[in-house]
Amino acid sequence: MYTNIKKELLRFISEDIQSGDITSVLLPKKKIKAKIISREEGILAGVRFAREIFHLKGCRGRIMKKDGTRLKPNQVVLEVSGNARTVLSCERTALNLLSRMSGIATHTSFLVSKIKKINKKTSLYSTRKTAPGLRYFDKEAVKIGGGHKHRMALDDMVMIKDNHLLVCNSIEDIIKKARKRHKRVEVEVENQKDAILAANCGATIVMLDNFSPTQIKKTIAALQKKKLRNKIKLEASGGISSKNIAAYAKTGVDIISVGSITNSVSGLDLSLEVCVSPKK
């Protein structure tokens, strides 16, 4: 997926400033220094984008903590210098993106740690349940937090879901058609019978949608009995949270996908503080 980062960041800035920051324009034309500070523990994500937001408006930025850093309260993340009006006009845009991405990375890291304590071979994946217009940044935050992006867009990989099956009426036909054009084909199933059918028909990934851990274990046993388990990757999805993710990791699935890491974001608490004016 190609994303013009500069264009997107300019769009974010424009959304907030519109025709002009009518409050900051009241300030004298004075150069200032400011710093973005962490207010709680978490994983930092998006600091290079925050710096670029200030750069695009003519300010200087110096990264003090790299993406992926485990932050403690009151650590300086980014130092900024420039015209006071410009720095303060960019403040909220930079903080919003940095806070959101860091929140995603923090929750991702938390879930990954829960999985890896149980099964080091199981990976955490995000979904397409992202905020419109923010998918690239949401997915980058997942990666920084130790997760995987899965599909960025519909052209990345074939994923045959329940509504596709309702329209075509045949798992066999649509999988065969897909495999003629694509190497990777994922199929969402809702029961053990369809999981076996999808594996037999050539699916490379089978998503076990809303299966309980017990149902997954039984399905894996059935696939092993038919010598199909090693031919596919299994993904668990649906209703998975921090409370039950360890139980899903114990099943032995290859992938656990969780939509809440990007669609129910709790941003990390960060703030910008103005310091002394830089020396001339």
C-alpha cells in the first residue's frame, strides 16, 4: 500500500488550522522552544511523524526517544523550536497522532506479551477495523508495538468472508477460482466442517471466526487426523480480548487477530510544554 506521508500529514494540519489559527496569531512574533512529555507509562509510536508535522510548517524538531521505547512518566519525547505561533498551531495535530499511535502500540505490546508467555509461535495481527484515513498510521503503530499488519487494503490478499459465501453459495468454487490467480487465499469459517472443507479445497489460511478455545482445539485435532493441519495457517478471530487471549494462545493457532487494538484506542497521555526562548 502506497501512502504519501507528507500529503497525509499536511491534510491533518489543514483539518485543524483551516483558514488560520485565530488565537495564536494574537501572539508576538517570537521564537520559542517546546517539548513533548510523556505523562504515563507506555510504548512510544509515531514520534517521527510528530516531528515531521512541525517540520512541514517551518519548525525544527529533535527526537529524544525513538519509536518502540518503553516510556516512563515525565520523559521528554520530542524537542521543538520555531515561531511561537507556528509551534502552537501544530501542537494538537502532533499530539493527537502521537497519542493515538502510542496508545495502539502500548495495547499491542501488552497483548503480544500475554501471547508470547504461552506460545512464542503465535502472532498477533491487526484487522481493517481502523479509523478512516488513519489506517497507515494505525497499522504502523501495531508494528511498532510488536504486532503484524495483516491486510492493509482489499488488494493485499484474498479473504473470503461470510457475505462472499452467501453470494457465491460454494466454498469450493470460490477457493478454486481464487487459487488460479493468487498464492494466498484466506477463508473465514464458522464451524469445524467448513474449516476442513476450506483446507481440502486449497485455502492457505483458515480463519476460525468466533470459535471458543475448546472448539479450536477440537478443530485442530480433526485437521491433524486428516493430515491437513500442516498445510494451512489457522487464525482465531472474534471476541478476543486481554481477558481471554491467553486461552486462545494455548490452542496452538498461528494467528490471533484483534480488532480492538485499532478500533477502540485509548490514547497515551502526552503534552506539550513551552520552555525558554532559544538563544540567538
